[in-house]
Amino acid sequence: MCGRYQFDADNAEMAAMRKALPQGEWQSGEIFPTNAAPILTAEYGAVGVRIFTWGFPRFGGQSGAIINARAETALEKKTFRDAVLTRRCVIPSTGFYEWHRDTKQKYRFNLPGTDALYMAGLYRTYEGKGRYVILTTAPNASMQDVHDRMPLVLPPEAIRAWLGDRDQALALLHAVPPMLVRNAV
């Protein structure tokens, strides 16, 4: 499960996104569920940057938000099925956080050699507001001793395929994410 991630607007790779966004409408730093943050979407054959809120509303007016969707079953769930097919997004970050299931130690995970990390997501509009969830999957070897789920991390070269090619996106739902490095926080 991914319950927090980092978006450092001063990061070189994130700086181009920052320039395309209005100031004051989104978070930089540690992103929590229900925060507004940048996401990448397919827009007329290009990659666009938008500000959406993290988390789909719960049903029946329940409090809280649905922040993650299981990649393995997203196509089977009414809440996510259409989004998997037509409204995929990428959540740009400079790493995500997870707490060790036994020791409660907080770790920050990144791709080796870079501060940029891209997570697969889905988006929808609720009452005129854009909302997104992060897809999670079974952990790879770099994560499995910490938690039993991890974000579906996309290598940078897979971003356009995830956003714009349904067949490739469906294959990525079942891909093993790249190995990550972790640092205790």
C-alpha cells in the first residue's frame, strides 16, 4: 500500500512540471491522501500535467478516501474498470514512503540513481473535481521484507505506453516493478 509519497518541486526532473502549474493550488513536499498534487495524463497525444486530489470518495458518504487500487483486480472492480481502460494517469514523485510492518520504521523508496519515481494511477471526476488513486501490486524483492504491497512503479520509458496504449497498459498491470533502493527516514 502506498499512503504517502514525496513531490519535491525543486527536483530538476519535476521543475518542468512546476512551471506548467498554477501556484498555490497544490502540495509540494510530503503528499498525504486528499492533498492536491500534480499528475500526468494523456492530452491530445501528448503528456499533460494536471492538479488532482489524491483519493476517490468512499461510497454512501463514508468518511475517508480510497487512495489505492490493486493492479491485479482493478479491471474486475466497478469503481476502477472504466478508468483502467480510459483514464490512466502517472503520479510523478521523488519517492514514496512505507513503514516496516513489524518495526514501524519509516523508509523512503526510490529508483537507483535518480530522485524521480513514477507510479501508475487511475483518475475520475467526482462532482466536477479530478481525483486519482495509485495502483499497487505485489512487492518485488526490494520491498517484500518491508510491506506486502507496493506502488506499480513505471520505468520512465513506460510512461507514454501506460498513458496512451491500452494493450501495453494492460500488460503493465501485471509487470514486476523495477528494483528500488530504500533509506530509513
